[in-house]
Amino acid sequence: MERGPGKKPEWLKIRMASGASFAATRKLLGRHSLHTVCRSAMCPNLQECWSRGTATFLLLGNVCTRTCGFCAVGKAASPPAPDPHEPHNIALAIESMKLKHAVLTSVTRDDLHDGGAEQWIETIRAIRRLTPSVSIECLIPDFKGNEAALDKVMAEAPEVLNHNIETVPSLYAKVRPQASYVASLRLLQRAKQRHGLATKSGLMVGMGETSDEISASLHDLTSHGCDMVTIGQYLQPSPEHLPVERYITPEEFEQYKIIAEAAGFRHVQSAPFVRSSYHAETFEHNIETLS
């Protein structure tokens, strides 16, 4: 009996795009020695986003201290020290790209006493000094539950505070072994209740979860104050990563969108290639009504 998802379906075949904007984005990022989650995490939307002149900036280097089974970012117990020039260089890149909405994320740095919170703060402030009109979306790690670190970053009042739960509770042991589903929900709740921020989270599907589990997690998110959600197909980055259990059809993604909207989300993106920062600028018009 055949196991696994079988041949990749047509709807998951990427249409490559490039051009002057793609080349300019690549050159700009290289000039400032910047990392992006687009490249480090092998995002399937890299060509499309860079061709539109957008990118998600990766703080604190490109080596993570956690061993999540789905992620292509490099891993090590003791990554290099944070680059002190990184905040200013990211701000310069955002100014050069003339972005209206900037998305920041980072590797998880459990080796640092504050999880890298200070680097986050310096980056947000550097961006606002150069381009005060830019809205900022922060896709943060859990800072190992360090409430002081979380509060310091949240106090910078990004227009969107994003933190992905990634998957359903039953899969955490293999997908996010060093993370906590409950802690991630409480982080989002803290951002909403204590800091009044617009909140966002994301889920990967096709890892062995059931539709009932997805529905339950969507309701968990809204009950903890989450305003926006992204749902996308998990794609195995390499043979060493967790396998894809099933390819979710576009029709099923539409059903997940209906479930999410019924659960109370104000904005939903649900499709095979959706990632947490995919078309993040389309969330921008919701920001004022969500905070």
C-alpha cells in the first residue's frame, strides 16, 4: 500500500517569476548583508515577492537554537552574536525599497538572556527614525516565555503582532518540540489584552492533523484575542525534515477560510502557498480597526 501524499499536485507547482524588481531586491539585500526568511526558510513565494519588491527581514542572524521538524533555517546551540549594525541596515533597506508595510521576523535565540528582544526593539526604532510612515508587522518568537522581554517588544506598539502556533496540539512533540501551544496562545492574548495590539497567527496543514483539530485551533486563537490568521500547505524542505502527510486541496482551503471567518477572525488568508507574511500588505487596511 502506498504511503505518503503521492505526487505533488498541479496546484503546488510554482510558476517562476523574475525581472528587474527581483534583481534589485536581491542586490539590495546583499549590499546590506541582510538575511530574509524568504531565502533562509526556502519559502516557495520568494520569486513572486522579490519580483514585487517585498521581503520579510530576518533578525538575529540566520541560525536558530531550536530544532523544529518543519523549518529549513540553520540550527546550532550557540549561533554567532547578533550583528549590532543589523537594525540600521534593515531600516536602510526598508527606506530604499519604499515599503509601506514592513514585515520583521527572527530566528529563536534561546542562547541570549532576553531572547534577542533588545535587537527587536532597536530595529523597530531604527525603522521609525528613517521611515515613520511605514507600518510594521512583527512575527516574534516566544522569547522562552520571558514576560519582561515580550512586554518590551510589545510596548514598541508594532501595527501587527504576529506569532505562529504553526500546528495543532497533538503534533507539537514532533513539529515544535521546544515550544508550547498554550504558551503561544497566551502570548497572543497578552499582546491583545495588555498592549491592545492587532494580532495575527498562522497554521501549516498537511502534517497529519484532522480538520476537526484545525477548527478547534482556530477557535482557540480567536478565544485568545487573535484577529488575523494565515493557513497554508506544509512543504518538506529536505529529506531530513518532517514528511508531508497529505496535500490539502484548494477546496479544503476554502472550507478552512469559511471556518476561520465563522470563528471570528477579521482577516483570513487560506490557500496552498499562503505563508505567515505572504501578501502581508493586504492586511494593512485592517490595522486601524483591529487595534
